[in-house]
Amino acid sequence: NAGVTQTPKFQVLKTGQSMTLQCAQDMNHEYMSWYRQDPGMGLRLIHYSVGAGITDQGEVPNGYNVSRSTTEDFPLRLLSAAPSQTSVYFCASSSNRGLGDTQYFGPGTRLTVL
Amino acid sequence: GENVEQHPSTLSVQEGDSAVIKCTYSDSASNYFPWYKQELGKRPQLIIDIRSNVGEKKDQRIAVTLNKTAKHFSLHITETQPEDSAVYFCAASSRGTSYDKVIFGPGTSLSVIP
């Protein structure tokens, strides 16, 4: 199993550009989530999904969209990138609906918005 | 809204000494409390977790205690080793709009001095 994969590993955007961060898992996990990591602020939840077609907002959802059309994929879309979205983005998945099961993280995407 | 606080933000100990990291949470409905370790440049990985029906859990040199009344939980690492140096995150489950989610604390950077 590849586990949780993320693409790209690095990305540089200009303010106002849009892009999609890809996340996929091959463990048939129901629960998937997106976090951003900034120095001194830990991992902040952006959006999460408890199954195909079901998503919910996390702590910092503004400026980001998600959808879950399949169990395997959970892309994160930046509609109009801003410098404040410069961060490291982690995708994670777990077999349980977030309740008491290990979250497996992807390798991360480092995004810089100029 | 839901919040997880973590102290200290940085911790430096001599090899062989113990390290303690403390967290508090705000959602009284939280019932799952995982701890993650993140080495420099790598993804977070689960090291131990505890559920609300248990007051303490131990795994070799690592232990976690939970006080639901006071809404705080702690990570204890005994006989620390240089390879324990990393950032440690506590987390707590929290009720979202419709589903439970996992909220992380801001992290503790642990340095073990040989």
C-alpha cells in the first residue's frame, strides 16, 4: 500500500491564482481531512470528510473548497490564492469517522503564495 | 468554539530525564485524545492515544494520563533519548456541525540533550 499520497510536494503561486492540492489514499478509509501547519500554530483543520459525498468545515475553512466524489480522493481547492495561505498542507485519513482511530498523514505540500 | 491548548511550547531536557507535556481542551464532549510526534521535515505520526473511559495508558517509555473533570491530559516520556527530540502534538476529538473532528494543539518542541 502507498498509504496517503499528496501532490505536488512544492508549489509556488502568485496572488489570485487558483490551484488544487491532490490527496489520495489506498486504505479504503472513510475519514479524510486537510490540515495546514504554520510555525507556532500547530495543525489547523481546514475541511474534513466522513465519506464520499460528505464534507464539513474545520477551524479555518475560508478560502478553501473540498469535495469527495470517491472514497480514495479528497482534493483541496484554493480559489484565489493569498499570501496568508502560504503554509505546509497535510492530508490525513483514518478508517473510523475520526473517533478513536489513527490518522495517517501524507508527506505534505509546501505552498508559497507570492 | 473548540480549543486545545498545549504547554510548554518548548522543552529541553537532559538525556535520561523525564519530559512532561500538558494539554487542556474546551469541548466537554471530547472522548478521544491522541498524541502525535513530528520529526523535522517529516509527517506527524501517532505515538499513543487514550479514550475517555480510561484514566491512564502506558506504552514502554511513554504514558498518557487523562482527567476528564478538569479537561486536561498529559504526555509523559521517561528515560528520554536523543531520538525523542521532535515536535509533539496533542489532539482531542470535537463535535463538528454534523460529525466529529480532531483538533490539534499548537505543539511542543522537545530537545533531548545528550
